[in-house]
Amino acid sequence: MVNFCKSISKSKWFQNLVTIAILVAGVLVGIATYPKFSSEHEIVLEVLNEIILGVFIIEIVVKVIAEGRKPWLYFTDGWNVFDFIIVAAAFLPFGGSSIAILRLLRLLRVLKLIKALPKLQMLVGALLKSIPSMGYVSILLLLLFYIYAVAGVFFFSENDPIHFQDLQRSMLSLFRVVTLEDWTDIMYINMFGCENYGYDGNMNLCINSKDSLVLSVTYFVSFVLIGTMIFLNLFIGVIMNGMDDAKNEMLLENQVQSGEQDTSIEDVEGKIYELQELLMLYKIQQKDDEI
């Protein structure tokens, strides 16, 4: 039974079946966003959901049995734990207002596609490996935001109180600038003064209009260059390093698995050779006895 379940769990058709079930589950979740169609075909949709749940249950049972006398090894893989939680959540007593939680859990089934496709799994692994390095880059970016936000309050709070009245508002405005969402409008307000640009409907807030052409251009252009160009490349570099590490780990795992398979084949061939030698010795001994 253990060998049978191992062969099934590693077979291509079984993996394709699980992948198809995940795709169908994603389509069913999308159909649930159309209430009229869902209510008209409620029975069919529920049957399909039950079939998909059955496929996921069979997948878990097969993989647990494939571990033999150590079924707990199934839970040593984080993706297996994720699959188990999604399937187990389907048996929780949801009803009434909690139906939204059930739909959300069904939506999470789509994430099983990451495990079904090795390339996607490698990408997710690369992102997870990049989180520590991204944390340091984020701290550095936060320092940049803080320095520029404080400077923005000092330089532009009187002219542009909508965007730089206080520190938190300045930080939010800089986030808008770093996303390049109409950041030139904020720059033009401080280049030409609030009474000349941008404050048409808020002139009551434009109390002390000041134009700072050189200062505003230097401030905003330098922040855009540092915040978008340099830090964006830093994030990309960190993710690329994580992808290289994840790819190397995947290649190493494949080599280890192939090495184990080669070792098992060599062991079988060695045993066959030993049996042949024993058989030859037995035949020679029989001839000696006859003589």
C-alpha cells in the first residue's frame, strides 16, 4: 500500500488531476461573485465543490500513507501543512454571516497552484528568502522617507499645508511622490507658490504663498531619483539573489533525489552480481561432489 501510494503521489497524471482541481476551484470562486448565476446553478456548483474537496482529501490521504510508518513526516513540509489547513477548514461549522469566511477559504485553494507548479514554487521561495534582506532595504528606505519628510515640513509647510503641514502628512505625500502618481503637481505647487498653482479650490488654506524654484526642483528630483531608481534596483537585486539561491536549492534537491535513485539501482545490480557468483560457486561445488 505504501509503495502504491508513493507511485500515485509521484505520478504525472495524479499531479495533473490535482492541478485541474485547483484551476476549477479558482473558476468556481470567480463564479461565486455573480449572485444571480450562482443561485440559478447552486446545486451544480456545490456538487463541483464537493468533488474538488474530495480530490484534495484523496491527495492528503495518499501522501500521508506514502510516508509509511512515519505519517508525521507529511507535516514537515510547509506546503503540505498549508494544504491540510485549507482542507480541514472546509469541515468547520460555517453559516450565516460566516459564509464569507468559507468563501475566502475556498479562494485560498487557488494558492495551491503555487505548489502544483515548480516554477511558481521557486518564485515564492525566492521571495521568502528575500524577506530578511528586504527588511534592511526597507529600513534604509524608511530613513530616507523620514529625512526628506522632516525637510519637507521645514521647507514647504507654510506654502503647501495640504501636503507638508506635519510629519505624517509629509510622509504620505512622499509616498505618493515615490509611486510617481502626479508627483510633478506637488513639485509645481512649491515651485510657483500655492496661489499660482494647485490651490484653486482651497485658497483659504493658501495663507503664505512662497515660490521656491531651485529648492523644490532639487528636493523632489533628488528624492525621485533616489527613492525610485536606486531603491527599486536594490529590491530587484535582492529578489534576484533570492531566486538564484532558490534555484540552486532546487537543483541540489533534484541531484540528491537522482543520486538516491542511482544508489538504489547500484545496490540492486550489486546484489544480482553477488547472487550470480553464489550460483556459480554452488554449481562448481556440485561438480566437485560428483567427482
